Amino acid sequence: MADTFQQHPSSYRDPSGFIFYKNGILYRQVNQVFKKDFDQFVNNGLYQHLAENKLLIPHKRLEENLTGSPHWYTTLQPELLPFISYPYEWCFDMLKQAALLNLQTAKEAMNFGLMLRDASAYNIQMYKGRMVLIDSLSFELYDETKPWIAYRQFCEHFYAPLALMHYLKQPLQNLFVAYPDGISLNIVSAALPFKSKLNLHSYLHLHLQKTIGKKQDVENKKSRPFSKQRMKNLLQSLQEGIQSFTLRRSATQWSGYYDEANLRGDYVDLKKHIINDWLNKLNFNTVFDAGANEGEFSELVAAKSAYIISTDLDHGAISKLYLKVQQKNISNIYPLIIDLANPSPAIGVNNKERMSFLARCKVDVTLALALIHHLALTNNIPFDNIAEMFSSITRYLLVEFVPENDEKVKLMTLHKKNVLASYSLEYFLSGFKRYFSLLDTKEIGDSGRTLFLMEKLQAW
Amino acid sequence: MQHILLYIDPGSGSYLIQMIIAGVLGVAFFFKNIVFAVKHFFHRIFGRKS
């Protein structure tokens, strides 16, 4: 039976172990070659310390060779993450928190005679509302005479993108799609304004490293050894630099949306009432809030479901939702930046390393509230295609239709009236009925807008 | 055996640059601590007077 396992497509870099699925369960194998480091990690208390402080995903240890590999040392069964997201879907503050977590674990490891040996942003995931490290094989025995093996990786995965967003005042998480292994310091250094050179930390970690780092590719045996104090200074400097980075939340496309929506009488309350009513009748566990804005409706369903994937294309809205999730200690909302007209693609080796967003997002219920008119009118996506996308994601769909005589629609089509030719309730319903059956319809007061409850047709 | 574990190219840890950066930081943090100590000293004096 040992041969019936599937190695995870992203777990090929590290000879010390790998993750795999067997009978639908996710495991991590530790190889013999990493025995000494792993034993130290567990026996001297670092694992327990990190797991108890919610910095690392906890695991169960199984003394069973499930893969039949001759290199096997031990098997771990990590706690399962309900949903995997990637740095190109995170807002600035999520990436910043992930960076600080990385530095904190490196510092903690030093106190236990170990060191964090890689600093990949993909080793960090959101779990129960917090950013946590998910790779239990990231720690090796600490040699004080050696510098930080993961330093350049840390700079390219965290310091560089955060510095770019800070100095350019733009959300640039999409750069991770183009540069999945971190953003080259050559690009960052060229793109940053001069004032970044006046900041000691940014000058050293980005500009100076770019200049000198290239000249020295192999370890210089004649150099003086590194020291623990030097390592502490390095980590302290990275931490101070990253803590100083901010992405000021300027007025965004959607900021003030709810204030404005609330001006329309009891529109939002009525909508909530209808949605609540429908959800109470449905049997569901997982939810996708598409176009979640600041997550008012995500919060409404948070208590009723295992987890909610709340996405919006607007960085400012998702930033606010992330802060709210932190402040209110909500553990099951995943706030992510997703453009539904161009959801995250599958990338990496064989295009299997990082799954596409649509392949990861499989839920029982989807909320598409005040969203379809944006996809249909701003992005010109036909209703058929929108319905097809949702049918690949969800069983139930709660969708709002905004009619062509709505003030918002009039504003959106002021200079592109031609798109209205194929925009009407009839077109909407004929498109969606190809993939969904209609269970219920409710008008939202006298707003002219209508909510539909749909269920995916069995054929799809 | 240790080399097998270095699946990140050791050059990518950029030894020389870290030596230089750590050196600069050692000086920077040294002076920062002095400034902090001086500030703390005066703060204590003025704190007592008030």
C-alpha cells in the first residue's frame, strides 16, 4: 500500500522531506538526512514553543513509513488548513504580518540553538485568523559563525515588495504572479525613489545588497566568521525597516460604499433579512463572498459557516476587512484580493505548484451581491460566462440583479451605452439558467434591485 | 551531508554583503543605544524635578 501516495506538486525543492497525500489525508515526511536537525527542533522545545504561541501549524507525529521510501525518518500529520491562499492575493498588511512572523520565528529559533533556514512567503498561511508558518522543516541547527542562509530570500519575498508598496504608495501584490520566487533586487532598486536610499535599513537591504550581492556568489573562506550579535543586528534591522512600512489607505474605489448604500433607505437591512432567511433554510458549511467589499455580509454568515472566502478586487476594501478580522478576532474569514475578471492563475512547475483561484475555491454557498453589473458592464463579460464561473465554484448562488434603469448602472454606462443592449433581466436569467435552477426570487424593497436564490444544475 | 541540506544556494545567503551590513548595523545600533541612554538619563533627571 506504500505506493499509493501523491507527492504535493509544490513540495520538490527540499531534500529534507516533502508533503504528500494518502487516502485524502495530508502528511509530511521527514527524511533521514534531516534527522539531527529535526530531533533538535522537537527535543529542545522549539516546536512546542512555536506551536503553543500559534506561530507554527501544529502536527501529530506518526511512526509509520507511509511512502515506503528508504530515506524515511518520520511522518508528520499537520493540522489541515481549510483554505490555501498566496501572497499575490494578500493585502499589504497580510504580507507585512507574514514578514514580521518570519523574523520573530528566526529570533525565537536562535534562543533554542536553531535557525530559520528559509524565508519563503509561501510557507506562511492564514490559519484561524492569524498568519502562521506551515513548514515544520524550516529549522536547522544554528551555526553562529554563518550568516543567515535565508537572508536574500527574505529580502526578495518580503522586504522588497513591502518597500515598493510603501515608497510607491501602490498595492503591488500582483507582482508575485510575475515573480513567484520573489522580486529581484535589481528591479526593486531601479523602481524605488531616491528617498529610499536615505533610509538606512532600505539602503542596506535593497540598494547595497543589489550592488555588492552580485559580486560575491560564493562563500569567502577568508572572511571573519559571523556572530550571534551580528545576526541579532541583522534581524533587528529587517524588523525595524518592515515595521516602518505602511500603505496609506487613500480613498478607494469602494470606500464609503456602505455609507452610500445606507442612504438608500432600508436597502441594506432588507437585503440582510432576505439573505438570512434563505441561509437559514440551506444546509451549508463553506461560503464564498464574491465582491465582499469590507465584508458586511461575510460577517453576517461568519457564525453560520466553517469558513468564508471574502474577495474583492479593491486593495483598500480588503485591507479594511483584514484589520476588522484581526480586531474582532474572527477566525474563519479569509480576506483576499481577487479580480473575478482575471482570477489568480495556476503557476509554477508544470503549472501545478500553485493552484488557480477557481480550482481552490469550492464552496456550498456563494454570495454575489451588487457585483454582476460590474462584471457585465465594466468588464463586458457576458452573463453566460459569469454564470459558468460561479457554477465551477458553488452549489447555491445568492445573486443580486441591478436593473438597467438603476442610478448606478446609468452612471456606469454614461459613456458606453452600447453595452446596455445585452443587459436586462431577461438576458441575465437566460444566461444563469443554463447553469442554475431558480429556487426563489425576492425584490429588495422598492430599490428596483432583485435577489435570486439559485442551485447549480446537476448536469454541471 | 550538510551540503545536501543547502538547497538554497549558499551564495544566495550572500556572505560578504551580510558581513558588511552587520558591521554597519553594529555601529548604527551602538550609537542608537548611546542616544537612547542619554535621552533616558535626562528624562530621569527632569522626571524627578517635575
